[in-house]
Amino acid sequence: MPGLVIVGTQWGDEGKGKITDLLARDASAIVRFQGGNNAGHTIVRDGEEFKFHLIPSGILHEDKYCVIGNGVVVDPRVLLEEIEGLKRAGISIANLKVSSNAHLIMPYHVLLDAAEELKLGKLSIGTTRRGIGPAYADKAHRIGIRVQDLLDEKILRKKIMTALDSKRKDLQELAVRRRKLQKEAEPDQELQLDDRLDLHTITEQYLSYGHRLEPHIADTARLCWHELDAGRKVIFEGAQAALLDLDHGTYPFVTSSNPIAGAACVGAGVGPTDIDQVWGIVKAYTTRVGAGPFPTELFDEVGDHMSKQGHEFGTTPGRPRRCGWLDLVALRYAVRLNGTTALAMTKLDVLTGLETIKVAVRYRSREGAELTEFPYHQSILHGVIPEYVELPGITEDITGCRTEEDLPAAAREYIRFVSEFVGVPVRLVGVGPGRDEVVWIGERD
């Protein structure tokens, strides 16, 4: 079957959007299968930068279906802002489809998300405060509101009333902390508690969203089946990454959904046999946004080099990313977890100019034990010390390379070492931010 899943193999920000956009040329549909507007995918086309949070990264290919699957939580305000931005840029959104079964992020989800982070204080997880976790929690509690509910005023009003009733105590506590929340809120999150938590106001606002989104609402699972059954390639695009997976990541410093390849079936409504390939996207070094363990994190001039050369600021929260050497122990774990069939390495050009390049190949525990596998216990992971292999630095500018032969020997050695260590071929290497600044390794499919 021609289904291809694209997933992150680190803590996100690997450049999945660029790879999705590139591979979308040969696909008929691109499907986001989880996450919400806590994701951020950046694509550079002809020098123009596009940033997407909900819309799939294939939207610049106007002849492709771009699908927001049932596994995504959708903030309709954010989605409509992205749609309007694309229209202003002259990009057609005629083939954008939103699953009628996707759940909605409501105003109270955003408020409760921010309140919970404030309550945790120093123990905060570092969420984007966009209501993602509370929306998924309501989905599990079976009091969530779905995209299809936007098209039925009676159902929508009843569901909002039920949700507000169940949160009354939490919302009353939240009102007490209103002033503090106002100071902590991001500029685009106006916390008008008196208005936004009024049943009538919310209902009318979301009904208006529904009228505007109605042309895009569809049975997206059936759309995927149609394309797959016709033998056309469908790309399933994940947000975040394996080490942020709710079940398999560095819990509790994770996202609220499952970004691994297996979740593509649930989040898009297809079967496991529909998936033929899994591409893992790996940055040539490692970054992380927010709190949580990061064994190879650097606090020196090399980390500064990565941050500056890689412009390491989150697309969605805008926070600086923590930087460190490539962690091959964690990467091998993610490769196995996803059943990865190929890797795409991004931002190799950022390592240019370093005398030597290090990669972590094992850990050492606090007690001195050698660990060659990613620790299953958080107490062990938080205390490990990475052990490195040093490889020759890349001294030449590689941004103009377009074939494997163009790459200097040190770059080829780095790619070979990573591939052999994790047991998966590196098929594509990013040497610059542009959609065509890539090097294919071996024959292109």
C-alpha cells in the first residue's frame, strides 16, 4: 500500500514540514494525524517563509488534498487565521479538508491549560498553553466537542453547557487568579473571562466558525481510503516527535497525544496494512523546547553555535531551543519504536565550522553502569552522562551540495556513522533551509 508516515525522532523541531513538503510532490494527499496548534512547521519556498500550525505541510501543492485528521485537536480561530493568511498569499485552500470527527479546542481549554502550568510553578511541564491537553482530556472523558457539532446549533449549545458545568469549580478557582493569568498570557491570548466563558457568547462564536469552515468539513477517513485503494500515495504527517509521545516519551515532559507512526492509523482512520513506509526525521544535532531530561545538552560555545547557526527558536511558542549533540541512543530507540524504514537528516549545514563533531553512543548511570539502550525508568534517564565518539568536523560550506558526491568526506562519514549505528539508511540530507536545498542519498524513489 502507498501509505507513508513522516514522524519526528527526537523532541520535535526536526524539520518535518520541509520534508513533508518535498515528498508531497509525489503524493495525492497529505494528512495531519495528531496534535494541535502546539505544532509548528516551517517551509521556505522561493525565499518566502510559510509557518503552519494546523494546516498540513503539503498545502503549497494546490493539486493535493490536505487533510486535518480526526486525531487532531482543532482551534477553529487559529485554523481560520491560517486559511486567511494563505488566501492573502494567493495560495488555494480548495483541497483543504477537516475531519468531522476531530475535536475542538474551546476557550476554557486554553484558560485551564495556562492555569495548570501556573499552579505547578517550578514543576511546570512547559506546555505551549494552547489548550491541547485539556482538549484531549475532554475527548477521553467523552465530553469533547467535535467539528461536526459546529453544524448543529442545538447539539453545540448542549455540549458546551455540559462541559462548562463539569468545569464550574475549576473555572471559579481560575477567576480568582485572573489578574495573574492576564500578566502571564501571551499577546495573542486575550483572556476575557467574563465574555469568553458565557454559554451564549461561546455558542454564537463557534457557530460562526462552523459556517466559515463548513466547505472544508468532510469524511476524511473515506477520502484516505479512496486515494489508497486507487494506488495513489498518501503521506501521514505527524507533529511533535517520538520522545514527546504520551506513552513512550520522557513522561511527564511530553505532549498530550501519540506522535509515533502507529498513531497514524488511529488519527487518520486507516488500517495498519495501509502503511508501507515510515520516514523518521532527525536533526543533525539535538534540540528541545521546554522542561525535561536532555542528556546531550550543551551549555558552551558549541551549543551557542548550534543555536545561532540553526536559528533555534520554536515556530509555535517562539522560545529558544536547548541544543546539544546528536544522541544516537535515543535515536535508535525512536527508530525501533516507529518501525522506521528511512531517515531524513536535516540541518547538517549547521555543524559546518566545528573542529570535531560528537555523537552520543552510550550512557553512564550515576552508579557507573554502562547503558547502551534508552533507559525505561525516568530516575535513571535524569541522571545519565552521555559518552561520545568524536568524528571529523565539516570545514567546507555544504549549502551548495546537491549530490552525495558533492558532500565533503567528513559529511559523508557522519551520515554513514549515524546510519550504521541505528540500522536504517539515511535517504535525504538537508543542507539549507530551502525546500530544494537537499541531497538525496542513493536512488530517489
